[in-house]
Amino acid sequence: MQQEACMNAAQTLYVGGSGPGNYSTIQSAVDDASRNDTVFVYDDSAPYQENVVIRVSICLLGEDRNTTSIEGGTHAVSIHADGVTVRGFRISNVGDFWNCCGFYVTSQENVISENNIMNNHRMNGVYLDGASYNTVPENLIAKNNFHGIRVEYGSHNEIINNVIVNNRGSGIYLYEASGNLVVGNTIQQCFFDGMMRGGQSEQNVMYHNNFIENPAHTYDILGNLWDNGSSGNYWSDYPGVDNDGDGIGDTPYQIPGNTSVDRFPLMAPFVQHPVDVAITISGPRGLRVVVQNQGGEALLGVEWDASLTGGLVLLPSKRMSQGTILYLGAGEELRIIEIPTVMGLGFVEMTVSVGATTESLRGLLLFFVLFPLASF
């Protein structure tokens, strides 16, 4: 319903850009907007140093989630009206005291999607405060100094396909929040629990989530549901095996708290969109690795690893590396490795894997130059 509302806007107001009558601030356009209008924000005037407050049902759209940035202030975007859609922004450098937010929501039936919420100060990425029936899909929430997504006194919200990584709080924090759906999220390397629940947070349903390298993945003493009846979540500390090879662990995963179990734990991380990438490794002086997203969907939170084997290699001193592609749009390229100097002698091989795709470059290393070879 929200996507259709954006496509069939009553009128569109423009912020930034060079068109006649365009607004210079997001807030001034939002204040002039009426119900079912769209406010479209160009990235050429970014960063926008604003605290945007929305009190009418509109669509607020950014031109590019990587570059249409809102910075500074406390709450980047506050939503107090029902039926608002916000999509395509980068929220960064926000928050200077307790309880700041990228998105602060107190209303219902809103959609907050496809935003990058990164490198913020003491704040929550998305905070649903007494807010119910909202949808939060496809956001990247990374390297912030508090919780990724926080829901208090809210129900029937859908938190779907977000990548929440390396935040200084919990990945998802629920307090007195019941009847919510949490599906397809990657929650990785949080400072606290991957998912924390407080108060009477019950009757929530969680499946197809990836809990990876958190100090504690979660805790449940109220009996929430951790699978959909045939498929559960991926847990990086799951000790079980999969003897029948169906991708589901043969024994349940016991949720700390001894009340709930994931009956069908996944043996590998859940992937919402197939990872279709091309990997280019090049020399001859130094090594560069470029990844291109060949799929039709943006990639969020895709892990990669690389190794340099063979020969007598003096530089680089580290022969193996790994990392995560936090975001890569459809058709876009990203350089994930740049080694300015490779020094040594002998036949060497550089191998890089991104998702299920692997590419290798074999060559003869003579001092500072790598001569690629079709085969040994």
C-alpha cells in the first residue's frame, strides 16, 4: 500500500537540485506537503543538517541511499503521522546525548526502508516508541553507538531483511513488545546481545535471521517462536550436525533462558537474494580486487575472504584477509582489496571468494612484478 502511495502521489515537492521552485531544506518541503504528497530529496545539496519532523502522511524519498545524507542533530527523522514512507537516505553523525535516533516513530502503518544508518553517536538506528503495525525492511544499520532497532510498547511490527552489524548496543531490542515479526535479518558483532528482550515481550515470531559472532545471541524466558514450522535461524555457535544434508540441524538450538528452542536451526546463513557477483583480480604491480554486483537487488552484509598462496612472498606480510560488503547496489562496483606492493619470488595464486563465487589469479612473481599465467 505504501509503495503504491509513493507511485501515485498527489504532487511531488523537490528538495535540492537545480529545478525552479525547489526547496533548500527537507523540513520546509515537508511542512508544505499535504496528505499523499511525495517529497523527493536530491543528493547534490547533501549533507542536510536537519532534524526532520513529519506530521502528515507523505512519502519522503532520497535520491541515493549512499549519498543523500542527513547529519547532525538528535533525531534525524521523527514520524508522528500514520502512513508515512521514508526511503533512500544515509543517516550519519547524528546524536549527542541519550536516546537519539536515526528514525524516531510514534505512529502506525509506516514504512522505513532501504536506508543506510551508519557511524552515528549515542543513538538508536530505528526506534519504534509505542508504535505498532510498522514495517522496517532492507536497511543497513552499522557502526552506531547504541541499539540497531529498538521497539518499546509496540506490537505487530515487521522487521525484515535488515543488516545490523557492529553496533555498540543490541542488534534488536524489544521491551514490552509482543506480536512482532522478525524475519531475514543479519545481526552480527553487536556489543551486547544480538536480540535483547525486556518486560513481557512475548508471542514474537523470529525465523530466517542470522545471529553471527555476538557475545550472546539472545535470551528468552517467555516462549517466543523461533521458527516457522520448517525453518529457523542461523546461529554461529550452533554445535549440532546435519547428517541428512537438508540444511537443517539434526538437533534443536536451545535458546538461553531454557524456555524456547529453535526446532529447525539453519546450518548456513540465510540469504534473501541470490548473490550474483563478478570478481576481478588484477596486477601487475600490487594487487587489486574489484567486486561487481550483477544481480537485480542490492547486496547487504555479504562476507568475503582472500588468500595469497605459494612462492616466497615478503610483502604483504599478511597472506589472508576477510571482510564484509555492507552495501553494494545493483550494477555497482566496489574495490575490496588494494595492495600497493607485492614483493617476492615464485609462482603464487590469489584466491578471492564472495558469497559462493570464487575467482583466482595465478602468476609468476618476480620481485615487484606479478606476471599472470593461464596455467602452471
